[in-house]
Amino acid sequence: MEELPKIADKVRLPLKIKIYPYLMDHQFEGKAVLPAVEALQLLAASTSDYLPDIKIDSILDARFDRFLYINPRVALIDAFNEIEVHEDGSVISRLITKTRAKAGSITRTKEHVSLRFSKNPQEPAPPLLDEISALEGLGIDIPSDRLYGELVPFGPAYHNVEALTVSEQGAITSVYARELGAASAPLGSPFPLDAALHAACAWGQRYRGIVGFPVGFGMRRIFKQTRPGATYIARIIPKKGDSKALLFDIWIYGQDGVFYEAALDVLMEDVSGGRMRPPQWVLEGAQHQVLPSLKAHSDALSVIELKTINETAVKALSDFELDRYGRLGDKRKKSYLGSRLCCKTLSRKLSGNDRDTPASSITTISPDQIRPRSPLTDGRDVFSCSVSHDSRYAVAVAAKTKVGVDVEEISAKALRSRQLYMKEKEEILVRNSSLGEIEASVRIWSIKEAMSKALGINLAQSWEKVEIKDIGQNKSLVLMEEGEYTAIHDTVDNHLFTMIIEIIK
């Protein structure tokens, strides 16, 4: 066991915790408790006053061992900051309270929070810009009223998640720094990180069936203080946990991509002893695979909700990609970013889940600035790549053979314009399809889009030369110049994904 540095100094400083009315909105099982983020502020301020040279913008090894319950009839809570200064310059700070038993003179000391300040803290490794620029996967939106009405039942002062999307890959949310609390906050506003923890709790309920509360973290680094009245982006990235605990990295940044803070190795557990359970609606569909048919027939696949893309994505572009981006109109920029991010994800997956290569070092567009590519992160082109987008999704697939992908919203538009792209035999197929004329028409349109990408022909040529022989729910048969091709389909929330992947010999 590693020998701990010796204690050079130890002091117990009194703390007067002022109970603002808004704190009563932060509750566990109907009782108000001091938020972890408020406890961090108190300890940081007290420790900094006592040791002015200490760096409080980096907090290590935080543990939240016991709730500090708030009596609604009390305006101040008497507590202490117990400080240990070690010979190596590190400082341990603990929030403790003392209570006297109702009968007798026995005094109990409770430790609620502990943390460490380091003399020379290490900078955290930067996040993958392509990972925090958007949310990969098929996400669901959790409205604020349902989040706080059913998943995180806090009062109005803590309703600071403004827009939340979760997928199996994590969560991305807008978080608001409410204008409440003490005028001086040495760590910036406590509300953005608190709200990010609510988003993490929602993710844990959907994908792990755990109602988790924070019980500690490895590091919290303040790069720039969040300001009351401002809105930020929080990206919650799940890490490997177990059946009883959740582990996350949380990054909070501005709309301009400037980082404000990070909370790494955030540990969340069910502290209710199983009494709190997720509602059934948030669990429904969580175990469904992402585009299972397409995934089974490709070497790698990535899909992104376009609405989750933020301006950080621009920083993830290579110089070559950025040049193309600068020449696009505003309407095309988001779909372009979505396609690039999907291709970068493919590159990482195909390179053994590479998490070291900077996003801007991966160029996902060919020299002609038209065709996409998903190179290995060492720059080699080993796989074919295809991308597509509609109003909601961007998708990219990679395969060792020629590949084409398309995504379309299912609507009557494809049926109304069928004279443009259907042959007479295909119109008969549509009329007789058990899928219905609209879904069958969208499949034919989508197949011809995907075929044009797989074969490198323009759409007009695909309309003329490609013939659909059979239309199915998840698979269709396609002919072109005596060659037979298979079209694979998946449907998600009224959006059709189609992929051309192989020639049937």
C-alpha cells in the first residue's frame, strides 16, 4: 500500500452555511439536502481564505459520503471545514457537522464531503472534439417537465436543463446558470454542473435502470467560471461502470466551443437502497439496437441527430474540410458537419476505437471535395464509405466493398413524384406492396439514391439504369446491367435508412 504524505498542519475552521430559500427545492425522498455543488463552493471558499496560495480551480478525489439535510426552520447550519495540509503540499478539506444526542452528552461528528487540492494539479486530457460536438446514436428527447416531474423530482430552482437528448452514447443538453445564491462563487455558478448531473441521472435511468445520485468524482477542473444568467452546453459521456454504479465524464462549454469546466470520473449510485425506480416510459426502447440490419451488413456505422450538433464541431474539422465548410451556404453547413463527424467516428471504430488521434487530423473528404472517406487514423484508405442526411439524421457506413447509403423521411412526396424515377414495372410493385404505396415508393427512391453513391453514377443515371425487382421490409432486390444487388433497410421514427452493400453472384 502506498504510504500517504505526512500531515504538516491540521485545523478545523467554523462554517456558517446560509440556507437560501431556493435550497429547499433540492430534495431526496421529500427532504431538502445541501447540493454537492454547493458543498464544493463552501469548502473551496473556506480553504482559499485560509490558504490563499492554494489552487482551488482543480479539485481531486471528491467524495459525498452523507447527505446534509436542511431543516426548513433553520436559517444557518453550523458546520466545519477540517483542513489537513500535507508535507507534499496537497490539502484535504472535509465538510463536517456535529450533533448532540437528545439524551446524554454524546456528540457525533459526521463527515459529509471530502476533497483534495493539489499543489501541482495535472491538466486533464482534452476530450475528443468530434465526440462532444454532437450526440451519436438514435436519441430520444426528454422534455424538462418530464425530467423534473418524474426522473429528477426537484423544485423549480433546479429546473435548469433546458433541452436534453440521450442516446446509448451519452447525453447532450443545454444547462442554465440560474441567478440565485451567494454573490461570490469561487468556482463559478453551481447550477450548470448540477444540471449536467440531472442529465446523467436521466441517462442512467434509461440505459442502466439506476436512479443515480453523485457520490464522488476523480477530478473537477474549472477552466473559466460559468456566469449567472448564461446558458451552456453539457456533454455527458458514459464510461465503464457496473450493475450498481454509473461512471461519467462531463464537459461543460459555451456555444462558441470554449471550455468552462470538466468533471471526470463522476461516480453515481443508487443511494435509496432500491426504493427509487425509473418509470417504465423512460426504459421503453432503450435496448433496441441502432439500425440492426445496416449494422449487421457493414464494417462500421455511425448516425447522429443533426439537432445535437454545436459549434464545437467546426474545431473538429481538418484544414481541408474547413476550406469546404467555409464555401457552403448556412442551410448546408449543419448536414456537412454531421456527415464529417459520422465519418470521423467510423475512422476511429475502424482503427480499433482510436481515442488518441485529434479529430482535426482525420480528413473525411476526398481530394475532389465531393466523395466522403473514412480513412484509418494513420491515413490509409482501406474501406469504402458513404454518407447521407435528411432533416433529422446524418448517417455514414463503411465496408470493404462498394457501399451506398441513404436516409429519407417517409412521406407522400416520393409517391407524388414517382413518374420522375419509377419504371412501369416498379409502379406495379408499389401498387401491390404490402408495405403500402408510400413506404414502397420511399424505398424505391432511397434505393436509387444509395445505388448512385455505391456505383459512382449521378442520380439521373440511377433512375434510368437501376430496376427494383422486389421490395421488402428489411431487404429489397435490385438489378442494374445484369448485375444483382441487395438493398438493406431499417426504419426509425418514420425515417427510412437504406444501404447497398453487395453484389449477389
